[in-house]
Amino acid sequence: MHSASEIFRRLIETVDGVGAALLETYAEHWESEADRRAYRMLLESIGSGFAPGSATDFLVRFIAERTGGFEANDRRGDRPS
């Protein structure tokens, strides 16, 4: 089981691997307060149900939640923490 600090460290270490197209898509989802709330909730779930393997995984998940590709309350697809 990984602690939240270990997961956040992994995210920091992998942020340079995020592709430009993914970063642009991510930026498009900062249009409302609801988007910012969803981002905060996803951050808060790290270490307690959500353990992204990389910064790319984190952004893909955020985009999927905001576009309806993944339900925020459906944690079955998460990696074990």
C-alpha cells in the first residue's frame, strides 16, 4: 500500500512525461468552479482509493471524469493503493 506522499512524489517525478496534447485537453477543463471542485476531489482521493501510476494517468482520469468517460464515484477501475 502506497501512502499519499509516495503517490504525489511519483506524480511529480513523471510530470515531464505528460504530452502536449493531453496538457491542452486538461487545460480546456478549467472553465468552471465545478471543474476546480472536481480536481480538488480527485486530489483528495489520492492515497485513499486512487493511486495513479503517473501524472499522465492522473490527467487522463480527470479528463475522463469531466467528460463522462468515468464516474467520479466509481472506484472499481483504480489501482490498489
